[in-house]
Amino acid sequence: MSNRSNHLMPSPVQPVAAPLNTAKPVSFEDTSIAFSAQSDFKLRKTYWLFALMNKGWLVKVGTFFMKLALKLQLPIKSLIKNTIFEQFCGGETIRDCEKTINSLHVAQVGTILDYSVEGEENEACFDNTVLEILRTIERASESQDIPFSVFKVTGVAETDLLEAVQRGDVLTTEQQAAFDRVRSRVDTLCQRAHDRNVRIFIDAEESWIQDTIDCLAYTMMERYNREQCIVYNTYQMYRWEMYDQLTKATDVARDKGYLLGAKLVRGAYLEKERLRSHEDEYQDPIQATKEDTDRDFNRAIDFCLANRDVVSVCLGTHNEYSCQYTMAHMKQMGIAPNDRHIYFAQLLGMSDNISYNLANAGYNVAKYVPYGPVEAVMPYLFRRAEENKSIAGQSSREFTLVKSELERRKGCKH
């Protein structure tokens, strides 16, 4: 479904009911659990990092100079590796990530190995990315500590080609051959995940290539989600049409006899989406307000819980309200915290108060653990810094929680 159509906008915002009371509510304020894996030294380091990231102007200036230093090949890799890279990444290789995998395991939090190399668009890089994702699948098959693998289609395909397919362009012989290779790569990853009994996420991307990604994802689901849910598509609920797409996809899965994997996120490309829709003069695909997004995210939670006979869901969210909302509705519906159809996921280095407290209460939780060569994952790290700055109160929230835990530990020593 194209974003350039004239579909009606959704109805005005309806208030979302407050979460129902639970017998043993999870407190996301419990910092003793949230930071149990961090030593005093590591926690103080985290404190200073978020203190700096809490200053928007400093993030902007620091990002500029890091990009410049990398472009000039100045020796700042060690500085980056021991600060922002250490906070948000597991290492440069899968082997480097083992310490993080083991640390998360102690807290009953799973790992999602996320090969986060970006911006390299050529056939050799695409094939190398496939080999690396296959390694994450193999590693996941060896342990229950890694419940999912993940990949982006733009990691194995040219963005311009995906866009041409979505526009319905008549492909040249060379383009068709390239797209056939894309389909083969995606199938190779999903088949290996199926053969190794490893669930795999296909991440969401920009709206002008998302329809192409959706078609690939649903083809893989129909092929490999017959006995159990292996392949998951990602639904960005900040797009106003996404809730309807989720419900329609579920109907199709039920009719065709396969299972639907749904990862729910709010969304990651708001500024790019709005700018492009304005420049190209088509309807903005993004919800009118954040309240609209929150409403549809929680509607999607309700829908997935009510359709567990077909849908397995992972809630990729740092929103405390949505997590409490989900827990309350699971309790109301008599769904066990460790129900295999329901997972929560957050990014490494962020929202440990959510991840660790949920896991401590018996819910299925996993952390996205990005990895890759320092220089190659810098685009990812710059986005993390920007998101912490731009998400209302995110860095302030992280900073306040770390500060609270340091004060708690100090009090315990007296």
C-alpha cells in the first residue's frame, strides 16, 4: 500500500484507558534491580556519559567534531570505543559480545545480536552482511540466551532498487537480476533461521521502501511460519495507516494458514518522513500527534494479545506506560508473564529500569546488542545520541535513574 494515496486519516484521538491494577506491579523506579549488573565504576561512567548527553548543545557539537575527526582519520577510535561505543554496543565482533551476552543472562535478559554496519551499498558488502547475519543465527541456535536474530533489508539491497520496485518501475534486466539476488539473500537468512529454529526480525525502514520490505517479509512468513512463528515483520505505529495494515496482515495469515510475527515500535524516521512528504507533495504518512501514535500502539497491543492464536508479538519500546499497559492486560486475560508469544525488547545501554525489572518479574525480555567495527557503526551511535537528545526527557530520565542508584548505593555503605 503506497503512502502517496488519498486514504482517510484515522478518527480523532480516543483516550486510552489507564492500565488495570496488577497484584504485583513492576516498579520501573527500582534502580537496585535496574543497575544490578553494573559495578560502581561502570555506573559512575554511565552517569557522566548521560550527564553530557543531557546537554543538547554538547551532543550537537560533539557529534560534529567526531564526524570531522573520523573523516580526517584522527586517532579518536579509542576515545569513542571507551565511551559511547561501550555504552550502546556489545563489541566489534560476535566474540566481543560474549561478555554482554553472559551479563544479560545473569539477569534473565536475552540478547539480540544486531550487526549495525550501515551505508555500504555494493554487492560484495551485501554478501558479507548475509554471512555475518548467518553467524548470528548460528550463535543464537546454540543458546536460549539469544532468542532472536535481526537484519535490515537495506543491509542486503540497494535503497534505490527497493524504491524502484515499490514505485512499480519497469526494471531493467540488470535491476531485475539484482532484485532476484535480494530475494535470494532474504530467503537464505529466513531459511537458515527456520532450519535452526531461531526467530528473526526484519526491521522496518522508510515508507518509500517499506512496501517492498513488507512483500518480502510476508512471502517469508507464508513460507516459513507454518509450524511456529519464525519470521517477524516490524510495524512502525507512528504511521497512521499501520494499525489497519497489522489487522489486515493478520487476516491474510489466518486465511492462508500461517503465523504472523509482529514487532511493534513507535518509529525511527519521523524527520526524514515529514521532510520528504513535504518536498514531494504527497500525504504525510506520520500520525498528526504523538497521542495518535500512543493510541495506535496500545490498540495494537490489545489486538495482538487477543489474536495469539495467529500472532506472536515483540514490543520494541522504551515507553514505561505501554509496558505497564501490556502487563495489566496480560494479567486481566490470564496470560502468563513468560508466554512464548509475547516479548519485550529495548536497546542496550538504555532503559535498563524497564528491561531488568520486567525480567525480574518473569517476563520475556531481550536487549538489542549492536556490534561491528567502531567506524562502521558510528551512524548508529550518532542516532542513539540524537534520539536521547530529541526524545522528550529520555536522557534526563536515564541520568536521573543512574543518579538515584548511585545515591542509594552510597547510603547503603554508611
